[in-house]
Amino acid sequence: MSTTSEQAFEYGFLLQIKGEAALAAALNDYLTTRSYLAGFSPSQADQKAFKLLHRPPDPQHVHALRWYRHITSLQQDLNPDSSMKGKRVQPQWSPPSGTKVPQLRLYNSLTRAKELFVPQNGNKVTWYSCGPTVYDASHMGHARSYISFDILRRILKDYFKYDVYYCMNITDIDDKIIKRARQNYLLDQYKGKNPQASQILKDVLTARVPFQARLTSTTDPDKKQMLERLDAAITGTLQPLRAALESKAADDVVEPLAQALLSNAKDMLSDWLDGQFGSEVTDNSIFSVLPTFWEGEYHKDMDALNVLPPDVLTRVSEYVPEIVEFVKKIVGNGYGYESNGSVYFNTAKFDASPQHSYAKLVPEAVGDQKALQEGEGDLSISADRLSEKKSPNDFALWKASKHGEPSWDSPWGKGRPGWHIECSAMAGSILGESMDIHGGGFDLRFPHHDNELAQSEAFFENDYWVRYFLHTGHLTIAGCKMSKSLKNFITIKEALAKNTARQLRLAFLMHSWKDTLDYSPNTMELVVQYEKFLNEFFLNVKDILRATTDITGQFEKWEAAEVALNKSFLDRKSAIHEALCDNIDTRTVLEEMRQLISQSNSYIASKKSAKLRPNRMLMQSIAMYLTNMLQIFGAIEGSEPIGFPVGGQGQDVDLESTVMPYLSVLSEFREQVRKIARQQEVQELLVLCDDVRDITLPELGVRLEDHEGLPTVVKLVDKEILLKERDGKNKLEEEKQRKKEEAARKKELQEMAKLAKMKVLPFEMFLAETDKYSKFDETGFPTHDVEGKELSKGQEKKLRKLFESQEKMHKEYLLKKGVQSSEAKND
């Protein structure tokens, strides 16, 4: 190529080459050793060579391809009208091929498989979750769902950046609530009448007759065990009261016994009172006191667990008109029927419809009458109620209220909602004809969620009321089903008394949300150790970042160690993203985080052993990433960029930034004092410095870590943790001292026993053993056993060794004694 008409290269040899591929290869070889981009217009040789090629050379022929592209871009020079004559242009850009990006998949109970998550409306996600039936304290079984869904919700919202609209219900109308409310009301009335001790005894004995009949007929082993325990407690307090009344004991003796019996028999007595007088309870307000109280306790528990409140909370008692309208439309669509004031869902007619299918979640459970009756409720499975149905598989949409039950007006008469219809009507009112996600516990799949699906799709006349059904796994207690009868029933408050909300959340994060979680001391010990592992890393990074440096000094050169750690960091982040995309697998995420911290700890240790500071920016990046992930999971509250908050929840000031300057001054002063004390050998000062570290500062939530040849590390740690560490250390020291003293005593006893044995004269050692030997020679050596038989050669040889050994020990004793006696005379 040239700026003149001079030929840039001899192209004649190209004419002799057959095949365009060979032609391109020859041209590439030729151009390898020549300049071919020197000019700003193509020469005649360039143009003639260019015409020999009908397409660009293959990318492997780099020089030929580059030449070809350049000539192509300059072809406009041949156009006399071109205003761009002679101007260089950019070469063609080669885009990267890229890699496959993981996409979020969720385990969908509707397909029993992990499905690609695709919201119905862009980035918006509508989610309905079954809330609690509020008639008692929330327990760890409830926490299994609520914490798990809180984690999933936070990850969808804060990690995947979906706009999540979360709705949850409170069931405050239910057979369990009705029965418990009546029982509580009737028992309170009974107590309010201040019955005499004799009346209490009489009523308990009367109530015990049906109770024991129930005990005898119960086949469920857990329930039977619970009833047997209750019966034993009643028996234990019943007999003393009966004896006291028969002996006409004083009131101050009788009354405490009567109250103890009333306390132990309250469940049995309230059940009996309900059977006698339950139908007389007619005031609807009585049935709202119990759920209102336990709903308040539930919200307190959720706040203590750091579970986010729902965007919308619905109560059944507030949606009765909507429920009535919902039932009317189902009946109008032909899928419901009225019977004796109740309304039932016609499962056979629904299932026969081409558009619908009954029991989408657990089709194999259709016909399970035990499960169906549990879904109907204890007050709704009497023979007359069951006979109202066209099929045993049908379920109640609206229940005609009996005496002693709350009631609302409806086209079918006074009644109350069925259990399943409540969620359908409330979710439909808030989220419409279809939602993205519906969540609940695994045991709600059938009949509750299958019936929800059926009646909702019957109402909306569609087959897509729920797109993704998520069910959390069971929770076991040390491998066993949680049950009051097994005495392993643990409320959320009881769990929080043993472990923090963060530790409970970490336990859930360490398990798959859809599988069984075993809550046990072993599980929680692993969690505590993991939390400590995280906290120590954050504290170490904070210490690294506290080292003084100027604004440019924070940017340090990366050596091979930093490059390697950063590569691992990027790999771990990718693995964490893949795990979250894979059905939000937090168990794998926490393991990847553990590996990242372990590698970071190794890096820090290697730097410190070389008396070098770890790279600030790299350690800060890793710690901030891990902190952010834990904040997303709800395991860290607050906005601290690194680590767990110090000073507890609700701390208004940044305790660390406030007190750390003063602690640093104290630490440096203490180091100088220790240095002088070592130089001048003032042991008392060293002891005082240790006391400041080991006794004084832990009480304030401060830990000092002394490292030989390095500055003391200052860490702010929760006071309770430090005091537990100190107590544990003291116990180890005490145990160590105890074992040392025990070993010394043992050694002393052995020495005393040895000395006592050494004192024995050889000829006396066998004479006392008349239970073994009957005759001895003149030296005291045995010759015959206890039966008078002469000892064998083998026995004699064995005893002779013992005899000679005793002779040797006794001589040592005499020699030692003689030396001591001689020393005493000299003194």
C-alpha cells in the first residue's frame, strides 16, 4: 500500500494459487514481514490482489484479514463524490461470546419440581401466605414457616430486586378458637363462683368419668401419653384433698389442696364444663377476646424474631361479608350446594369440569377421610353434619352455627365461614384472580391448600389461581415430632430464652427451606460456633481497618496473595449467586461464606506472621459483601457496613466509632506500661495489666488480644459473650488445677503404698496369705497351697521372682533409711 501509484507488493504469485483458502494463507504469509497499512489510499497492486478474494480471510489469517478490512474501508476513496476520502475508520468490533447466566428456579409443589420463576406482571410479585390460627402461644413449628418465608421474601426483594407485595391472614374464627374460648370463659365463671373444696372434688370426679373413657378409647400414642400424664397429675392432687376432707382438716389445709387440684384438672374440667354449658354461650364478643390476645402475642414473637410484617394483614372476622359473597358466586357457578343451612363444595362436579381438576397438590390423598375431617374441625364432624354432604369428599364453605357458636347473617341463615374459604376470599379480595406465590407449611397441602385452589378456581373460573406453591418443611425436636405429650413442645419465647433471634435465623439458613429442620442442642451448638466464626472475622477486619493511614496509603500494591484471594472471592460470589438461583439454597450459601472466611483468615495469618499488614481494601470488600448478604437474609439488623451491631438492638449511636478512639488510647497506654514493667521486672504491674484485660474490660464488652511483636487488638463484643468466654476459661483453669491436684494426690498415694510395701520383710510377705498357702520353709517362702498340695515348679518360679523383687525393694528401703538416719545424726 502506498500514497503513490507505486506497487506495494508483487501480487503476481497469487495468480498461480488455486482455492481461496490457500490464497488467503499465502497472502497472510507474505504480509507477515511487510508493512501494509502505511498509506491512506490503496495502490493498484492492493486493488488487484483485493479482487482475487471474494470474502474476508478466516480469522486465523490475522494479517490478511486486517489488510482486507483496511482496503474495504478505503474503497470509498475510489468514489469521487465521497467527502470522507482518505479518512481512517474503525475496524469491525468482535463482541464477546459471554457465558450462561443462572436464572432463579423455585421448587413448585404444583409440579413437585424446580421451575423457572417468571412473575406474571413484570418485576412485581404477589404473594399470599397462610398465617396463624390464634388460640395459643406460637411455637417453633410456626417459626419454621414464618422465618423461612421471611428469608425467601427478603432475598426476592433485596437480592433479586423483585417488587414483592406480601399478604398474610390471621385466622380468628375457627373450631379450635371457638372451643377454647368457650372453655376459658366457662372455667373463669366457675372459678368466679368460689366453689367449696368439696364441690371442686365432686366436679373433678364427675368430669373424670368421660375423661377416662376418652383416655381408654384413644389410640394415638402421643395423645394417649399426654392424657395419661394429665390423669396422673390429677390423681396426685385428688387423693390428698379427699383425705383432708374425710379427716375434716382445717380450711387452711384444705384450701391449698383444692386449688392445686383445680390447677391440675383445669383442662379436663373446662372440657367437661363446655360439654355441659357450652351451648349457652351466645355472646359473639366472648369469641374475640382469645384470638385478640394471642394475635398480639404472635406479633410480639415475630418482632422478636426480626420477621418483617406483611404489607397487608387480613383477619377472617373482618372479611365475613366478602366471604358470603364469595360463597354465593361459587354456588351460582354450580360448584356449591346448600344443605340444612350449611353450604358445601361439590368436589365431584368441580373435578368433572374440563377446565378444572381437584387436588392438584396431593391427588393421591383424595378420599383420605381422616385428613378431610381434620380440615372440617372438631365441631363440624358430627354424624348429622357429615350426613348433609352429597359426598364424603365435599367440604364446608359455610357452616350453620349451632348453639354456643358465633354467627353472622347469610342467605342460608345464621352461620360462620368454613376454614378453607377464609383464605380464598381474603386473598382474592387483595390479590385478584391469580397470584404469583402462595406459601404455607407442608402439612397444609391437603386438604387445606387443595380445597383453597378448588374453590378459588371455581369462583374465578380459571385454572391458575396460584402459579407457584411453596411449602416449608417440617420441624422436629432432636429427631422427634414436636408434641406436648413428649414434653418437647417449645414456644418461640422459650426458644428465644435459650438462643438469640440471629442464632435461630442462622439455624434456618443452614437448612433447606423445603426440607425437615431438626431443632436440637447439637444444631444450635453448630449455629453458635458459626456465628462466633463470623463475628471473629468481622472483628479482625475492623481491627485491620482501624490502622492509621493517609488517603493514598489505603491503596496498596497487590501481590500474588491478594490476586489469589480476590479470585477466590469472585468465585465464591458466583457460587453464592448460583446457589440462590437454585431454589434459594441458603445452606450452600453459608458453606461458601465459610470457605471465603477461612481463606481470608489464612491470608491474614500469613501476613501477620510476616509482620505485614493485610490489604485494607480487599479485606474491606470481602467483609462488606458478607455483611450485606447477612443483612439481606435478616441475620443482621441495622446499617453498619461491617459485622454485627454492637450495643444491642435499638442503639441510637454508633457505639464503635464513639468509644473506639478512647479504647485505642487505653490499649496503647497499657502496652507502654507492660513494656516498662518487663524491662524493670515489675511483676505487679504486669498482673494489673492482665486484670484489666481479663476482668475489668470484659464487664464493659471489650476484648483485648495481645500478640507478641504486634499491636494489641481491640474488639467490641457483646458483654454476655465475653462473660461466657471468661467463665468457660475459668472453668477450664479450675478443671486443669483439679486434675493437677488429683494427679499429685494419686502420686502421693502411690508413693505411700510403695513405701509401705518396701517396709515388708521378704520372709513375712507370704506368711499372711493363709487363704492361698498352708506350709512355708524357714525363710517364709510357701511350699504348699491352701489344700496342702505341693507347689508346682512353675508356681514356685513365679513366687520366687516376687520374693526376690521384695528382697531388692526392702534393701533399697533399708539403705534409704540408713542414709536418712545418718544425716539426722550429723544434724
